[in-house]
Amino acid sequence: MTDRPSFNRLLLIDDEPGIRRMMSLDLRADGYRVSVAEDGDSGIEAFLRERPDIVLTDIKMPGLDGLEVLKRIKDLSPETEVIVITGHGDMESAIKSLQLEASDFITKPINPDALEVALRRARERLTLRKQLAAYMDELEDRVQEATARLLQAERMAAVGQTVAGLAHAVKNMLGGLRGGNYMVQEGLAQDNREIIAQGQSMLNRNVRRVADFVSDLLTLSKPRQPDLEPMDAGELVAEAVEVMGPEAANKDVALEVVEAPPGLLIAAERKLILDAVLNLLSNAVDAAAEVSGGRVRVLVREEGDEVVWEVIDNGPGLTPEAAREIFNGVYSSKGAAGTGLGLMVTAKTAQEHGGRVEFDRPGRGATFRLVLPRRREAAAQTTGEI
């Protein structure tokens, strides 16, 4: 006996006793829990009673025919997969059943291989639909939890005024998830793997956006003390440029790195500062990509008791609105593609290190600076130097 398949509750509706008996025996042998009905009316009663995952119904039956059964079941439970059984050559009924959202059709005399394929596709649709629903529920729960923590955190009380902006960002991401879900469903309905792959790619892209969004929210929601360690400011710039290089090349943006002074050592939490520089660099690349001949220049230097990472782009520049709102709430100049949290996280990182983020509007392009105290003594102590 074969292993019991997933989504194995099945209702068979057919007015021919011989077909009901033979098909139910074969399906039970394949691991299905089979209920049977001899006509459309009793089929609807059995459906309401048993709530099967899959329905197999004949088209030509006295009284309530298979098409009407299909319509009623879809009205009662749109998620139920319905496979219709048509007479050989009855393509008109088959096409009509697909228009009524039947998942598939098979013809009499029933070919066991065709029936197996139709049932497998129905189970795959049910499995994927369940996974997508659970995935979206989990993502929405995570966003709601992170948003709640953000609003409850005392240090982020000012951000409480940006709930509308947060909701808008979440709505954009959920829209992307629903779009990917729709494409997957369409691909399944059309048995088109290319459309399924496009939908899955859209889902993956928006899942990453949600994960980044939640991570930023959690970072903003709680204060932390940086774990200071010695780091070479010039090496960090080189690493950031190496990470961003492929994206810049893909967007036809030239990255120019000014050689850093040797031995520019600073005490800071390396990952946090690397993420902050990457954030500034990513924003600059996006801006430069909007113009022909886009360029981004990156440098690090020492100014008195401070170290300055500077990122300069030749993009369209900041609008007056962007200059006013860029560190407030969840303002983003990228529309649906941005959440506005990136610079807030960068500013928070700078503040926790005793530094700041600055920017200039030279008219065309923009210049952003991450400024941190040098902390020579701390850097020397962590390396054992005096």
C-alpha cells in the first residue's frame, strides 16, 4: 500500500455505481480517505458534512449537474480543489469547468495516469497555498510585533508620530508579497513554471525587504552600548566598496575610492560601522544611478579628534522636503522601494558611538558624512599599545 498522501480527504460524486465502486477502491488503495455521493444534491450534502480537500465530480448527472456542483462548492470554499470528469470529446464542458475555477479535468474512460497527475497537481496547489498563507501570517505577525516594540520604546517616543509612515511601508511590502502570491497562483492555474518562478522571485525579494525592515525596527527600538574594538578606518572603506561593487556595476555607477591615510585606527563596533557606511554608500549608488555617468566618491580622513567617512554622489540631489525630513520618521525618497529607516539606523549607530551623521546639498548631487570621535586611547588599549 502506498503512503497516505497529503491533503488526502476526497469526495467522489458520480451517478454510476460501477465507477464509484472501482474509483473509490483504487483511491483508498492509494491512501485517500474517500467519501462518495451518487448525485449532485447528495454531493453538496456530503461536502458540507465531510469538508474534503479535493472533490472529483462527474459533469453529466441527473438533477444537479457537475458544473452546478462546482459553482456551489467554490462559493462555499474557494480553496477546495475540484476536478471534473467529462465525457470523451466534451471539450465545451471542460472549458466551462475551467472558467468556473476547476483545478483540472479528466475524460472518460478514466486513465489512471491522468487521474494521478490531476490529483498530484491539486495537492501541490493546496500545499503551496497553505505554505504561502502561513508565511504571510508569520511575516505580518513579525511586523506587528516589531512595530509594537518600536512604539513602546521610550527612546523612540518621537517616532510614535510616524505610525502612518510605517503602515505605508508595510502596505507596500505586503502588496509585493500579494503580487508574488498572485503570480504563483496564476502560474499554477496555467501550469506555467515561468510565471511560478517569476512569482517566487517577487516573493523572495519582498521577504528580504520585510526581514530588513523588521531588523531595522528592532535595532531602533532598543538602546545599546557598542562593543568597542580596534579597526582600521581605511580597511573598512575598502570592504564596503568591495561589497557594493557588484551593485554599482550593475547600475552602471563608477565607484572612486580615495586612498586612506595609513594606520587610521579607531575604536568602534566594526559590524555596526560597516553597516552604516554601506547604508550611505547604497543610498549614493541609488542616487547616482538616476543620472547618466553616475559616480560615487568615497574617502575617509582625520579631522582633529574625529574620523570622517565621506560619501559623495553626482545624483539629482536632495529636494528641500528630503533635506527637512531625511532623519525624521520613515521618510524615503525611493517611494515603494524604500522604508526610510536606513538613515535613522545609521544616525542611531553614530549617536551610540558619540558621533553624528551630516549632509550637504551642493545643488547637484549630495554629500553624506559619518563622523565619529577618534578615541585614540581606547583604540590603543584594545591593541595593547601605549
